Amino acid sequence: GWYHLFYQYNPKGAVWGNIVWAHSVSKDMINWKPLKPAIYPSKSFDQFGTWSGSATILPGNKPAILYTGIVDDKQTQVQNLAYPKDYNDPYLQEWVKPDFNPIAIGDTPWVNASAFRDPTTAWLGRDGHWRMLVGSKKKRRGLVYLYRSKDFVDWVKAKHPLHTAPRTGMWECVDLYPV
């Protein structure tokens, strides 16, 4: 019965930096009640930032969040997973970041680790595998990586980018949906 809005927010000012996942809820999508941040830097896999991502509803109507964590001062980006601490809490006020994170890393010779972010809302294919996209770039070429998982925890990157284009720069918040 509640709509949840998660958004990047700097609680220390109206400038970039100190990004957390702010969280507000609404019954009517007009009047919003702000809650404490849902996700904030607190673990080795996100200690330098909790950047954007998405929420996915898993079987059993259980939400999960995929988000980009920053692991060092070189802006190395990894993809992480968080679950509500209490699925019965209608406000979903506390989120748990399991220690098995990160679930996807960009630290390989063919991935730009400082431009590897914004995991999409994952979707479950007819073959029983989950899929998610992660935006990136190589030099000035924008690209998107496709990942697949059977259990929403262990993710495998496809051998080649799903799509790429020259002179487009970093692809942020990419998405794929049926039309």
C-alpha cells in the first residue's frame, strides 16, 4: 500500500558528494514522507560512495536493491545488492548489505573500473535467469554490459558488450524493456 521513492541525495548540501540513497514513501504519489536514508556508505564495498542503481521485485513480492558502490579514492566502481532487514515493515526503513558483495566488478582489463555503474532493474527471463545491465565507457565509446544470474547473487558478465557506440561517452542509467 506504499509507494517507495529512492533517490541520490547529499545530506550535507546541494552539491555533488556524500551521496546516499534517500528514501521517501507515499500513499498517493503526491504527498511524500521522507525517511532516513536507505543506503549509505558503511562497508568496504561502498565506503567511498553509494551511487545510483535500481530496485527489483523478487519472487514472493520481495524488493531488492542493486546499486553502485565506490571502493576507493580512485573511484573504482562495483555493483552491490541490498535487501530489506524486515520485509514486513511497510516503510522498508532498514536495508542489509550482505558481506558477499560486490556481485559484479569492473576491475578487468576490458572494463573501465571508474566508469562502471548504474545497474538496471533486473528482469527474469523465460529461461529462469535474471538479467541486469550496467553502463560503462571505454575511452569515448559508450557501452552497456549484460549480466546473467540464476540466483540473483552470482552474476556472470556476457562475453561481449550488449551494445556500444563511438563518441557517446559514459552511458549512465541504461535500461532495456519490451516495447
